[in-house]
Amino acid sequence: MNEEEINKLTELLNERTMKLMERESELADRFEELEAQKEELTAAVEELIEKNNLLAERNRELDQILYRASHDLGSPVASMVGVLSLLQRETIPENFKPYCLYFEKAINQMQAVVKTLILLGQATSESLNPGVFNVQDVVEDEISQLSYPGNFSRIDFKKFYTGGTQLYTDETQFRIILKCLLANAVIFRNPGSGLVRVDVEIKPAQLNLRVTDDGEGISAETGKRIFDMFYRGSEKSVGLGMGLFMVRKIVDRLRGSLAWQSSERETVFMISIPVAPVPVS
């Protein structure tokens, strides 16, 4: 190998050495960037964990507030109901009767608030307690517990069950969903008499629930907010506007899906939630 060839090889070696050194420098810079990003990510994760713990603590405090409020309000409201009942048995002057009616209306509103607080506490409770129960019995029971509005006896309740009637899930959460949807259907049914239909389909790993009414329907504009807290989209609305909000909360907790469709002749709410197979005894 002559001197010229040696010089060329030396130049090539020097050139590649310089490139390797540049690459090594780039890798060192990149490593420093990654280390800095790692520190930032670690700090962000720690902050997120701290905020999550704080949120969990606030949720526990909210559960306690709801529990105390519902129970602390329940006793005086029950006392007022008793006093009103005794008062109504007495002979009272005619000019006092309007005040009694006003008193009764106010008590009913307070009872509705207490019931809503209790349901909200149950709907947002951290614990779930699955068990086996008969869906048909629960549907009949919830219908029987509805407040009797005008023409209640003329409401046609139709119930259909597919795949059996035994279900394994949290009964309390299912009852709240059913209670809110049934109450909503009864309120917005056809005012003359009304049809409320309940369809329950139980599959090995899924529950499908449909509640249909034959009322005036839900407008597209109203439909954008029907699941918002405290939203009351119609003059017919009663209560605090928490029913559909609680339904959405529970369905989300149970990792299910919620949909609705409406026309001028009917409104349908469709719920699907994953369930476990009924244990074999």
C-alpha cells in the first residue's frame, strides 16, 4: 500500500471518527432531553396521583354530606307530615284550609328533595353490591311505588321479558335506573291515558333495558341537555331535574351504554350494561 492510499484511508477514518463523535454528542443531548422529560413526566404523574387522591377524598366527603343531609332532613320532614295529619283530622276554620294545603304542598316538595338526595347518595356510592334478584319482581315493585298522578289507573303498563327473569348485578343501582326512567315515562306519557312499555332482555353477559312512553317526544334542542344535572326541559317536569342525570351516572359506573330516540308519538330510552352470569347454586 502506497503513501497516497494510506492518506486516503486516514482521511476516511478521521471523517468517520468525526461523524461518530457528532453522533455520540447528539445521543448525549437526546439522553439529557429524555431525562428532563422523564423528570417532568414523573412530576406530572405525582401531581395527578395527588389530585386523584384529593378528588377521592372530596367524593367521600360529598357522600357523607349527602348521607347526613338526607337523614337529618328526613326526621323533621316526617314530623311535619305527622303534625299535618293530626291537623287535618281536626275541625279547622275555613280560612285556615288554604294554609293547610300550602303546608301540604311544601312538605311534599321537601319529601321529594329528601328522596332525591337519598337516591343520589346511592347512585354515587363508591361500593357496588352485586347479587341475584328477580327482574320481574323489581319492575312490578317499582311501578307500584310510583306516585299516583292523575289518571294513573288508566295508564297501560306493558312488560316484556326475554332470556329469563333472574339477574346478577347491583339491585340498588338497577332500581334507581328503573325508578327514574319509569317516573320520566309516566310524567311525559299521553295525558289522556298513556302507554308505558318496559322491555327487559337478559343475555349471558349483558342486560338490555328499554323504557318507552307515548308522550309528546323530546326536541333536538332539549335532547342536548336532558342528562345535565338540575335540567328540567318541560313545564311538565317535576322534582329537581336529577333523574336522567343519575341514570347516566350509574350507567357510566357500570360501564354500560345509554341512548334514546324520540318522535312526536313516542320516546324510548335504551340501556345496556354488562352483567355476570347468575351463579349456579
